[in-house]
Amino acid sequence: MCGIAGCLGVNDISTVNRMLDAMPHRGPDDRDIHTFNKIVFGHTRLSIVDVKKGRQPILANDGQAGIICNGEIYNFMKIRERLGNKYHFMTDSDSEVILHLYQEKGPDCVKELDGMFAFAIYSNDSFMLARDPVGIKPLYYGYVRGNLYFASELGAMSLAGVDEVHEFPAGTYYTPEKGFVQYYQVPEIQDHLLTDVEEVCEKIRENFIVAVKKRLLADKEIHVGSFCSGGLDSSLVAAIAAEEIPNLHTFVVGMKDKFGVESDDLKASRIAAKHIGSTHHELIFKEDDYYEALPTVINKLETYDPSLVRCAVPCYFTCKLAADYVTVVLTGEGADELFNGYHYMKNFPVQEQNKEGRRGIGTLHNINLQRADRMGMYFSLELRVPFLDVSMIDLAMKIPPELKIRQSEEDGSKIEKWILRKAFQSTNYLPEDILWRYKVQYTQGAGCESLGERLAESEISEGEYERIKAENPKATINSREAAYYFKIFRKYHPQDSVLGSIGIWTGFDFAEERENVSGTMDGNLKHAR
């Protein structure tokens, strides 16, 4: 995990340096800049693979070729072995493998990479920018007098003075000759292909266990941990990781109410952590802590969308806690999109449920994944997302919706992510209470779901809301809460040029979801099988 910045067409070293200045949190271990003809590459490094020698930019052919990369390539050793002695490797870094694979295959190299990445490569007169299949790693671009500038964060792009900032599309590469080329898209739905429950369960287990364990990649001195909120997704990830890492560090945050009652996640996570034998860490934050963190969260999150901000605050505290113990942490992002886990999906016609899940996967790049990236990187923490392995996405598009949301035989309720739960029921990864725990929104589980909304209602009048909305037609402001967050956002990001790249969470209403999802910890653990 790192920060990259650069430009093509002009030797603008001073601007690239300013862009790097905006991202020290993305790379606290090292920083360097390199120029070649009219190309400038800048990099800030968080060292995880080849800690000692993997400094970037990585150069080859006496400086005639080079790469800057943000991310991890999980199959880099296999690729390196295949390239054999054809190329001289200066490092043991996974990023150098991309450079030589590009020299071997050109832009098609991206099709062989298994991982999360955003990178820029030059080789003699050729140039390439690329982003991973679903946009786990961020990348933005814009133009100044016809020259291309790019960086990992919106804040860095603002310093380049571009007319308009664009988010680089997920699953896409760019070359000056061909422009933008989409090399990956979420597979089409073929949910008639897998109908046997046992076969589906077996395929889920096989693919997901591999997806988790490949993401434990790191040098020996780098510690890998896992979020563990006590919900199905993160707990399952942690349980599989714990097979490979003794005393795995796991993390949860939450609040206590005025009566001292702890939030649901705190209770559930202890059950999960005890079962998998992890070294468990908790952070209990207070209402004042939430309000104090809010401006920083909005600034670093680089969005004012209420749904994202609400979820980002507990994520901020979890990352803050985890960064004291590990450098890499696994999360459960993506499970709801793959297995139709959101409560609102239960109201969709069956034939539309997988379509909504597929749409959701395609929007993750600048909503949930942006939240995970920004909150983690603020604390120089790399977050990895095994559910979004391309093999898992491909498999999910072949599973019938009737197996993802299934009606309980006991009480007739609809059980979300039923097939994922069923797949691991016959294992000892999780206790039944966690495996079948009712889905709880991140903010509800942490006990802070309504704090931002209440604050906004007290700080923003209806008249001020209407004024802010009218004065900023390029922004999506649909509530007083959004207006309040937008005011904070504009203190740090005053340029209109960034507004077109702001992710807005659509698909359901969290206020409505809170009405539908209620109950204590005991109620949430009692879920029909």
C-alpha cells in the first residue's frame, strides 16, 4: 500500500512533489521521485513485500523503464518463475514483476495480475496507467494544458491545478495510443449454472479459503491481522486467517449507552474471537470522540455522502486501533454485494436480486472501497478484501438468488447470505450464534448509527440546507445531514473540480433499514436456520 503521483508530457517535478506532500500517510517508510524524458514518477512507500530493497520507482534497462505501484500482487512469485532468467530482477518486490511482465506482454499484462493495484509504467517511448478489476486501489487523473496528471487521492490531484478531476475507471488501463481500454467487467449473471446446494457450498468453501489465505502475503516482519466485528463476514475472514496465523490479532470498536450497555458488535466479537483463539483488541469510543473525529474523517474520506461518512467513523476507530499492532488487516467488504446481504434486497423480486448485487459490485470502487482505503491509509494501514477476489465474484454470479436469500422454515423470515452461512455450517470456523447472526449495519453494531444525523439536525436549519443545496448544484445534497457534512468537506476540498468524482451511495435508505433492523444482542443472535 502506497501513494503514487506523476505526470506525462511535462517535467513538472515541483507539482508532483506537492502531490506527494499531500499523501505522507500513504507511505511513511520511504519517498522518491524520478524523471524520464517528459515523464515524472513520484512514490511514497508503506513497506510490506521486500521491505529492504523494494524502494520505488523501480527502474530497469538503465532507467529506460520504470514503475510506481500501489497495491499487492498475490501471484507475483508464479509470474516471476515463469519469466525465468529472461529479465534481471533488482528486487524481490511484487511491483517489479509487473514491470517485466509489461515488457513481455505490453498492456495485456494486467490480465495476468491477481491482486489489487493502481500503477504507472513507462518503457522507452511507451506509457501505461492501470487500475485493478474492481477498483480496490484508488487512482485519479486530470489534465493541465493537455498534460496528464495522476495520483492516489483527490487531495493530491487538487494541488495539480487540473480543470477537472476524474476517477480512473476500475478494471481499465490507459495508453496514449489506445486511450482507455476496459480489460475487466463484473461477469454476466449465469445463475442457472449452479443449483445443487452441496456443490455450491463446496465451491464457496474452496474459493474463499484460498482467497483469504493468499492475502496473508507479507514479509516476515510485517504483522497481519483482521477486523472481527462479530458479524458473519469479518468473523469468517478472521477464522480462516487464524488457521495460518497463531494468536491472530483481531479488532472491534463500539460504544456504551448511557446505562453502560455495550453495543452489539463488542459482545458478538468476543464470542467469535474466543472461538478462533485470536488475540482480541477492543476500542470503546464515546459520543464526544465521534464528534471530534468527524471533521478528520470527512477530510480524509474525501466525500460528504452521509451513508459513507456514518460507516467511516467506526472504520476510522477500528483502523486507529489496528495500526497499533499490525501493518496489514483483512476485512469483510464485498460479501453483501456477492451474496445479496443487504436487508433492502429482500424486497426485490427474486429475478432482480442478483442484478442488484452485480450493480453493487460495480459501484464499490468509490464508496465502500474508498472508505476502507482512506481510513486505513490515514493510519498507514493496508486493508485487504478477500470477498472481492475475482474468483469469488465469478462464482457469485453463478449462484441462484434463491440460495442467497432463503425463507426460514421455522418462522418464514428471509435469511440473507443463506448459502454463505450454509457453506461453513459443517465446519468449525465459527460458532452457530455468529454464523447465523442477523445482519447488523456497521454503525448500528458499533452503536453510533444516529449520532451524525442528530448533530446535523441541531446544526443545520431547513433554510440553510436549502441554501447550501441551491448554491452547489454540482453536489448531491439531499438532506440536512449531507449539507452539514458538505460544509465540513468544503473546508478541506474547496475546488469544484473534484465534485464529479465523489461517490454517492445509492440503492437503499439507511433510516428505513434502521427501522427494519432492531433488537438487542440476544435478538440479533437468534436467527432462524
